[in-house]
Amino acid sequence: MSNAETNAAKERVPAAHTGRADVLRLMFAQALGGANAAIVYATGAIVGNTFAPSKELATLPITVFVIGMAACTLPAGAIARRHGRRAAFLMGTGCGVIAGLLAALAIVLNSFWLFCAATFFGGAYAAVVLSFRFAAADCVSPERRPRALSIVMAGGVFAGVIGPQLVTFTMNLWEPHLFAATFLAQAVVAALCGFILLGVQVPKPTAAEVRGGRPLGDILRQPRFITAVICGVVSYMLMNFIMTAAPLAMHLNDLSQEMSNLGLQWHIIAMYAPSFITGKLITRFGAARVVASGLALTATSIAIGLTGVDVMHFWLTLILLGLGWNFGFVGASALVLECHRPEERTRVQSLNDFAVFGTMAVGSFYSGSLLTAHGWDVVLWVSFAPLAFALGALALNERLQPNPGVKQAGT
């Protein structure tokens, strides 16, 4: 980013407004909003396996959830660009309330397709929740952006506890309708998230942002942006691909729902706990090295998953998968911040997320098909191919365009 662009970005954050309170509010909102995704992943494939007209469609509700994320990313970005991020936030939390109410109704009515419609609204909510990280970067000065981004992502640690525990304590409250009470509770949590977001003071869009910036084609041709998108796509797609299949794989291997919930809980905690330090690591070593570490951790998780199907194999696979996702996705998000000017941020960020979530939809659908047709091991073996592609793209970009911003030892 040039000096002129940096100065323009600083002008967006008033000197008297540090943004610290806004970042903390966004972190708490991330904790509540992230519980939505945890609930869907913990229950979606099991509800689908119960109600679907074909067992091969068991993970379709999760696929529709991801489609909702992809489909609503660009509209949410357009709302944020024209009316401010707060308007997009409230639209998203409204979708979260609708998702919970529709899902509960679908379970009571034994309607698979209504449940899929509910998860679509849940995906719209999740897309807005994931924009909190970029909103936090808007609230602070440029030099504090990696730290603000990672602090908000750290709110997912609490989501990792809230979501699975909400499932555990509510899934049998409305017998015989398993999980119906869980989704009613999720609707209440979404409404609480919206209330917290009312107090966030995100800078309003400027006239330059509404008009845009450089043509998108110029931005898309940047090698660093292409690399950021590839690494973000692979990190998130593989996390979703494996996590979608894991609860159903545990169920098919006669492991209890409580064990599955705990495995998912520790997975989500592992996804977000490193965020307390990821920003510092990015500042110290550079985003590309952090992304490479994340991809390596994901490869390790897959290798461990291939060694057995006991509880500990699943848990360790999910924990390392979560750690790998954090370094890979947060690092890739930081790379995106290096590729746009202040007035281009909402367009570029929403385009990046659209690419990530759109690819995830393919992964989540084929995850269920592969699992039911060929088993857990095939799901894991297939995951190595996109990992190798992302590592190759990252290595090529760093060879051609090394990051000059890495802080060297002793400086």
C-alpha cells in the first residue's frame, strides 16, 4: 500500500476513536454468530440422514448452508458498500433468526426440504459473520489491522463451546423431535448477536467507495491476490470437506452423539484459539509463511485420520484440521488486505469470500457422496490434491514476489 493510500486509510479512522471497543464487540458477536455454523455442522448431516429421500443426500443441508454463504456474500458486500456494514450485519442476524425458526419447524414436520431452506438462511447469516474480521480492520489504523482481524477471529473460541454445548443440552428437550429445541435456541442467540452489533461504530462508506476503485480485472490479475484466493479457498474448502463428513463418519462407526459433539467442539476451539497470536505471527513472519504452516498442519491432520477410526483419531484429526484452517485462512485474509486500496475493500473482500464459499459448496456436497459410497479413508486421500496445488501456488508466488513487509529478527 502506498503512502497516499495509507494516509487515506488513516483519515477513515478518527484520531479520538481507537476502535478497541468496536473490535471487542465484533469479537463477542463472532462468538455468538459462530455458534450458528457449529450447530449446523453438528446436526446437519444427522438430520439429513434421518429425513433425506436418499442417504446420498445426507449432507445436502450442509451443502445448501455453504451455498447460502456463497450466494449472499456479494449482496451483503453491496449492502455494506452502499449503506454501511451495520445494515449488512442486521440483515445477516435477521437471517439467523429465520434459520433457527425454520429449522425447528422443519424437524417437527419431518420436512427435509424445509430444513434445507433453513440452512440456506443459516448460510446467509454465516457469510455476514465472517465479514466481521474485515469490519474490525476498518475500525483501526492500518498498522493494527492484522491484530484486529485475528482478535475478532478469536471470538470463535467461544463459538466452539457455545455451539456444541447448546446442541448437547437442548437436543432432547422437545421429544421426540431431536434438535428442534436446539434450533429455537439458535434463533435466540442470533437475535442477541444482532443486539450487540447495534453498538459497533464502523466507518461509513465514502463516496469513493460507492463509486468503486480500479476495475476488478486489474485487481484480479495481481499474482498476490490470486495466491491469496487459492490459499483461502483450499484452507476453507478442506476444513469444510473433512468436517462435514466427520460427524456422520463417527456416527457410522458407532460413536455416540456426545463424542461427536465434543470432537466438533475441540475442532472449533482449535480453529479460533490461535487467533490470539496469529496477527502477531503474521506481523513477525509474514502472511505467506503463516499460510504455509496452516497447509502443513492440515496435511498432518489428514495423515492422522488415515491411521484409525477410534474417538481419539477423529478428535486429533479435527483439532489439527482446526489449527491448520486458522493459519491458512487468517493468513490468506491478511494477504487479501495487501491487495486492495481503501475504497476497494468491500468489493474485493466480498469477491474473495464469494470464491471461498462457492468452492466450499462443491466440497461439502461431494464429501457426503464420497463418505457414503467409498468410506472415510477416501474422503481423506482426496484431500491431498488441493493441498499440493495451494502449496505450489504459494511457493511460486513467494519466489516471484517475496513479501518486503516481513519484520526481520532484531529490527
